[in-house]
Amino acid sequence: MRLSSLGSKLCVGLLGLFAVGFASLPALAADPWVVYEPAADHKGPGKGKHIVLVSGDDEYRSEEALPQLGKILATHHGFKCTVLFPIDPKTGEIKPDLQTNIPGTQALATADLMIIALRFRNLPDDQMKPIDEYLMSGKPVIGMRTATHAFNGLKGDYAKYNFNYNNKDAPAWTQGFGRLVLGETWINHHGGHKTEACRGVIVESEKAHPINRGLKDGDVWGPSDVYGVRLPLPGDSKPLILGQVTKRKGPQLRDDPFFGLRPEDEAVPGDKRNDPMMPIAWTKSYELPGGKKGTAFTTTHGAATDLVPEGSRRMIINAAFFLLGIEVPEGGTRVDVVGEFKPTPYGFGNFKKGVKPADHELK
């Protein structure tokens, strides 16, 4: 798909994207999470596998992105998907800026894959314990956007998960969960926040990698800027997609969820930030001290609005297949939007108020 064509499709996509043929088993009204079950006769490759998607960031609308990914994985591919949210215990509403409560992490006990999109969470020990046990088991992980700095302010046994952890007696945990498991912690905004976008460029030597099937340069695109990482990434990290910083051509448009940014925007000639470009997607093995070895896929892409382009969704769904040992189709996985998906622009404090997990059920 040409970039100009993709730009047109993005505008159409924001007016409403729909798909048919889905089935779900809705969570009980009282449940502070949502469960998507495939149809009983679904013959997809995900049959019998459980994916837990953990949302909780203040800015990039993971509470909208992860339900859509869960719907895609359940509807098109046959996975059971449980999506968790930061919940206000007083109202039962989703409250992304509440750092201290994500009920339901016990679902990880039966999970085959965890998809995590957290930012600076300070969860109680009983909610951290299932996350720690999952990672100790060496099961696969997908980390999205701010997951590199998922935790902050934790005390006691789980302080080591903090993004800035530094204890000479536990050197493996330096800079916490992000560095040890995903390959990086919070560094900086490499591109201009809300003024420059991220255009994905496939690493030449990795064009045949299963996660890149069905993708070409520019298919992964989003209005969230490129994050900075330290090069080279640690251990056996394998960069798959690089992030080209592109400049907005015109003014920021009022009420535009893309801030006036478009896929056809170009990189500024001679921009040193693109020489070299930062990796925005990579694989890496991980091993918690005393735990089993596992594999992670990390992308610093992944705001809800980043998932409007189908290439961005395909990258993540392809990664789920790859990590679970499922063959990725030659042309990539099916990623048609399920139901309505009109993501809110990213930004602090602009999440939709009054939303409960049940509002994300498939209708």
C-alpha cells in the first residue's frame, strides 16, 4: 500500500472501522476486566491458548488499544483473551491515571502470552506476584510503548521492577523490568512529541523474519514519536524495524487525533536523528535470576492511534504468533478491526471518563 493511500485510509478509519463474524463470552458486569472468547467452533491457530493483555498508562490510551488487540486475536485467530485495566475501586471505572490498582493479574496463571502496556505503575504485592511468577516461568512477553518503564515506586520484594532500580547487590536488575526483560528502560523522546511521527523502516537483513511478514517500509506508522534507546541493545536483542523521524508538513489540525501528522510526511534531509535510526521493534531473550529463559518482543510504538494503520496491528499480531510458536502466514496475519475503533488522541488526562470494562465487551 502506498503511503498516500494509507493516509486516506487513516482518515476513513477514524470515522469508524467495522468487522463481522465475531463471537465473545462477555465478562460479568461486576468483573473489573473483560474476556473475549472465540466461537466454540473456531478453527483458528489460537484455539486452546490464553493471552492476557495488561493495560495501564497515563498517556497513550492502552485502555483502548489492548481491547482492540484482544478482539482481533479472539475473533480472527481463536485465542481466549483477558484484558486488564487500572480500576478505580470506588466506581469500578477505568482510570488510567490511577497507578495503584490493576485487578485480575491472577489470570496470568493460565496465560500462554502476556501483552503489557504499562507506565510507572506502583501495584500492591498481591497484584505484582502473578506478574513475577509468570516471568519466572519464562513464558513469552510483548511489551508496548511505555512498558520499558512499566513500574515505579514499588517497595520491598518488587522494588527491583522499578524503571530506575540500581542496587549493586542485584546487578541483573539494574534499571528494572524494562532493561532486564524488554531490553531498555526510559531514555528520552528521540522525535518531537506531537510534532513528529514515526515511520517504520524494515531492517534490511530481517525482511524475511516472521514478524515482518506482510509488512513493508511505511506500513508501521503512527503519530507517536520515536523513543530513544541505547545502541547496541543488550544481549541477543535483534532489531527488526527502525523508526524514521518524520516532520509534520502543515499546521496541527484542530481536533485531529494525529496532530496534523500523516504517513506521507517525510524525514528532514540531513536530520542526524535518522543516522542511525532508533530500533522501534526487536526480539530479545530474557531470564530472571533463578527463573527460566524466555523470549520478549518489544515495540516502542503502540499508542492507540498508532494502531489505526493495519501494518502497526499486523506487527503485534505477527509477534504474538511468533512468540507462541505458531506459523505466521506468508502475507502476515489477519488484523481487520473488530467492532468500532475510534481511538482517542494520546495525552495526559484526556481519557474517556465513566468507562467500565463491560463497555469493551463485543456487542
